[in-house]
Amino acid sequence: MTHDLFRQDAYLRECSAHITAVTDAGIVLDRTVFYPLGGGQAGDSGVLVLEGGTAITVADTRKGKDADGNPTSAIVHVPAPGQEDRVAQLTAGTAVTARIDWERRHRMMRLHTTSHLLCHVVPQLVNGCSITPDYARLDFAMTDPLDKEQLTAAIATLAAAAHPLTVASISDEELDANPALVKSMSVQPPRGTGRIRTIRIGGEGDAPLVDLQPCGGTHVANTSEIGDIVVTKIEKKSATTRRVVLGFAL
């Protein structure tokens, strides 16, 4: 099992950890700040620094799987090619400093939060999404046309309003009683632990609630941190799907 420090604090850039396993898939730590691919968000990259200063470059981060291909609670740090000799010398118990590529992660945090604002602006179910360091895309189940400039302006207004984000959780029973909280048709919230992580935008005190939905990804703490993100493209993917692509303003 890997203790995932990023769940409660997405701003942690590094942590001390110990290797628990080295497998064909990659390196497993007892704790990590690296986010693994999932929920539409790309996995983190960065480095694992040994006590002597040797660094192992991490090209990707994935969720662990058992021999039958079923997901486990481990998080696997995938080494970049060409480091086989260094990785072969690693053993369980070795101390490392796990350090993410912060600039890359922060871009994904900004884009991921913007995608939640977009869910407020376009109140339709999402049947596909992808959050990368360079762009985010959401596929909405709808037939009506969308206007790029109008969406960009609406997102900018919400971002400038400086809405705080709150990480919380609800029970499986609470989610069952409020099925409208689930905005995605393609990715269902993970169950089994009794609690489901949520991201709330706004809704503090008398402030209006902008968005509330189950989400395991990393986000900025306030919408004012989003910066200049715009709708770069709108596509008609099918008769019942409209794709909206978000990117950084040039």
C-alpha cells in the first residue's frame, strides 16, 4: 500500500519515502506525492533522489496491478528509459526523496479546476475527459451548439471571482441519495472504502455553490489561481456529443 499524500494537499512538491518494492512495472514507495494516471488526469513525472544524490527520473506514474491485472493500493513510479542499471541496484527499504515536476503538475491542477468550472457553464453529463499538462478536453452528451467565446468569457468570470476549493468526502449512501453529483458517464467514483472524495467550488458561507462532484484529481486552492485559460476548440464528435478543448492563452 502507498500512502497518497497528494489527496489532501496537492501543493506538496516532495516528500521523504522508502522503497517497498521494485517490479517490472516500476518503483513502489510507502508514501508519495506523485499522482497516478486516473480519472482522466495524466500521471505525474519527476525524480526519485537517493541519499547519495543519484536521481532516478520518473517518466510516468500508474496505479499498481496484481498478477491478474486487478488494481491494488500501490502507486508505481515508472522510470524513464535508459536507467535500467540504476533501477537494478534499488532494494526495498532504500530511502528516497520523491520530487514531482511541479510546473507540469501545476498546469494540470489549473486545467483540472477549469474543467469543473466548465461543468458549471455547460450543465450536461460528461462522457469522456482528459487532463494533460497542455490541454484538457471534455466530451458533453448534448446536441445543442456551443460558442467558444461565450464559454471562455463565462469561465474567466468564474475564475476571477476567486472561489475557494474545498476537498471533502461523502458516504456511499449520500452519493446514492444525490446521483446528480456524478457528472461523468464514463468514470464512476471509486467505492468500497465507505467514503468518496469530493471537490467543492464555492459554497462557503453565503457564497454561491459553483460545483460539487466526486473527484480524485489535483486542483488549485482558489479559482483566481487558474490564470488565462481559454476554450481553444469546440468539435462535434457525434450527433450527440460536443467536445470542448481548454488550453492556455498564448
